[in-house]
Amino acid sequence: MNKRILFICFITGICSCTHIISNQYWIEDILNAKTNSTITFDILSNVVDEYPLSKLIDSVRYVELDNSDDALLSTVSNIKVVNDKIYVLDINFRLKCFDNHGRFIRDACKKGGGPEDIAHFIDFDVDENNLYILDGAKIALFTFTHDGVFVQKKKLPFRVEAFKRLPDNKYLFLLSQFSSVSGKEDKDMSDKIILTDDKFNVIHSVLHHIEDSRPPLCVYPFFENSAKPKYFCDNMGYGVFEKRDTVLFMKYYLDFDGQYFNEDLSKYKFTEDEERYFATRSPLHNEDYILQPFYSGLKRERTLLIRLKDNKMMFMKNIIQDRNDIFSFTFAHTCGYDFSTNEFYGICNYLDLDDISDDKHKNMLKQKIAPEAQPFLLRQNIGETTNCIVLFYKLRRDIKFDNK
């Protein structure tokens, strides 16, 4: 891949969503998802203009992925970590498996028409025991061990855009607009987020649209990427949804002072100069916090942090880069959470010194970056291709929620 590592946060979906605010039916679905136990956050009253990174992150470490020819990836679209394995997916739907030191193990799946091959890669997930791959052409969910051994192929009774395997052997699915296997569209099933048992029987569903004119990317859900998933959201960022036993409901309603929508449906249109936010990735949680990155139509990143013990929240506008072991950090590059190590993980930004001709500038950068982090953050002589570096970090347990 090109020397400058890129990372996809569904920007295409974000950009295409700006006109969807006027879709009354989708707004009504969101409002119907609220319950008496839904907690409402007044986002704009809890904005923090600046917050130092050193008061958010406790520690960091880096894993550099193998650069051998068989291991090379293009632009990274997702990373999942489980046990001692790191699975990395690129935009060309190549799924590579690395060990926890970044050494390449194998291609995680084989593409083709064979009985154990993937014909059309749609999505993947992992748990402690297996790798799961969704095949859109075969309308099936494939299961492999982490050693690459084929386990089974299970046909799905509906067409699916995304999925999440849950610890209790249940599944979350986003159904496509053409959910019937026979090819006949079923309007009662299209675009629902559903909870099923291990035989794919529907237990509960939420967020169903009525109009066919809605761009499908605008409702692409972000399912939490961890071994203990509990939360998910749609990329419009209306709320944080939670799975409790057999029920899916909105735990937190994010009220941007009516900028997203108001219960008076005549008041939820934007003016051209208003800033509008969209969730860029899944909500992630550890024992203390829920972390949710946002992105605005004005190309500004924001971060929602919720403290679980007392449901305190803050919406951070600008993260001050005051640590010398991280370069150009953004929470939007966070992909998942590893409960076994208590670490969040995602793509690491680095600086290619070959792009800087001024030696004085190079030396200044070296003085600013911690020596132990320089091999990862300051790259040189890396050639035309390189794989990404995965950043692992821990959040501090004593983060101050002071909004003044």
C-alpha cells in the first residue's frame, strides 16, 4: 500500500447523509425506540472545548504488522483482536491474520467457488473460539477456527449487510433491502436491525424504515467490536442502543438541542451554516466508560465519553496532543476493545521522515517524540509499501468530567 496509511471510517456514508434529516419516517423510528428508561443527554450543554490527551490515556503500546509480500494490505477498513490473533481487513476485502507481535500467519479466508471458499465477502466477526465470515453470494455464515480449519456453513433465511456474533450465541444482523432469499423483497424485513438465536430465528427488531428513497448507507449500524459486545448505534448518531437479554432498546438518547431531530417533527431541518455530527464507528465500552467517536459535516472530529457508574458524559471538541509517545492521535481511528488486556486498539498515525528535507526539522521532531516510540511514529526508508501499525491504549480510570 502507499506509504501514507489511510483508514476508512465510512466517510462515503457520512457525506451522503446530509440530506436525510428531512426523512420523517426514520425520525419516528428513532423516537419509537426510546423507552421510559432511556437516558437523555443534552449534548450541547456538556461540550468540552479542549481536553488534554494525557488526562484521557494512561498508556500506549504499538504492534507493527509484517511487511512481507503475502502480508501486505491496502487501505485498512477494520481490525479485530481476539486471544493472540489480530485480524485486519482492507478495502479490497482481503482478510489477513497476524499474531500479537505482528507476524503474518495466513490469509484468513480463501476466495472462490469451492464449498469452503468465500464467494462474496460481506462482513466478519470473531470470538474466543472462531472466525465468522458472511458470504453475500451464498447467503451463508461460514465458521472457521483460529487455526484456519473449516467448521461449518449455515444458510441464512434473509439477506444481510452486517452482523455481530454475541457471547450468548445470539446474533445481531442488519438486513438488506432485499432480505428474502427468493429475491422477492419483504418490506416488513428490509433494513431492520434484528436480534436472532443461533438458528437465526428473529427474537427482536428495531429501526425499520418506511420510505425506499432513504440512502442505505445512512442506517449502516456500528456494532460494538469486542468479546463482550453490548452497545451499537446507527451512523447518524441519534443514540446509543443496548442489548439486554432478548431486547434491543435505546439506552442513551443524544439530544443536540434539536439539531438532529425534535419531537416536534417540523423543527429538525438544518440551515446551511449549522454543524451536523455523525457517528464514525461503533460505541465501545470497558468497565468504566462508553467511547463514541463522531465526525461533522465540517470535517471536525468530536468524541463522546460516558462514565457508566453515574451516567455522566462529555462531548469533547478538541483533544490536545500533549503526549510524546503518540503522533496526531484521533479516537476516530479506534476499532475495538480487548477485554483480556483492558486496551482499546486502532490505527496508528506516523510521520515519514523521507518527506521532510530539512534536517533541523527532523531533529526537532526526534526531540519531541519519546525514544521508545520513535521507531513506530517516525518512519524512514520504508520503501513504497508498508503495512499499518496497530496502536493499543488504555483509558485512565480517573478522567475528570468537568464541563466548565
